[in-house]
Amino acid sequence: MLDKIKHYYKLVKEKKIDIIAINLGILGVLVGIVFSTPIINQIFVWFILFGVCIRLYDFTEKIEHDIVPYDFNRILPPPKKDAKKFR
């Protein structure tokens, strides 16, 4: 099942379905506004949502990939020892 999801995701990215879905959704919403039919707007908003979700997933995947692990022990100075606390 996971292999199928990965396969379809790669196919979506190769064909740039996210950009096509967003553009198609915007066009459909504009047509729905011009002809004042709310059902067209309600249908084509899903295309926009689908495209935006794919773009957000790509963004989070890129962020996770580009995270540089920091060693805060090297970056931050050691805390000052207070002699009064230990008495």
C-alpha cells in the first residue's frame, strides 16, 4: 500500500498535477462567480485545496530534508555556577 502511495505521489510530481489543479480550480471558481452558480464554486474549490495540500506537503518535506542538526552544547556557553545554591 505504501509503495502505491509513493508511486502515485511521484507521478503527481512528474506531471505537475498540483499546479494544474490550482489553476483549474481558480478558473472554475472564476467561471462560477461570473455565471453566479455556487455549485461550480463548491466543486472547483476542491481542486484548489488538493493542489495546495500537495504543495504544503512538498514544502514540509523540503524543510525536514534541509534541517541542520545543531549541537547546542557547542553554541551556548556553559551556565554560570552559583556558589550559594550548592551550600
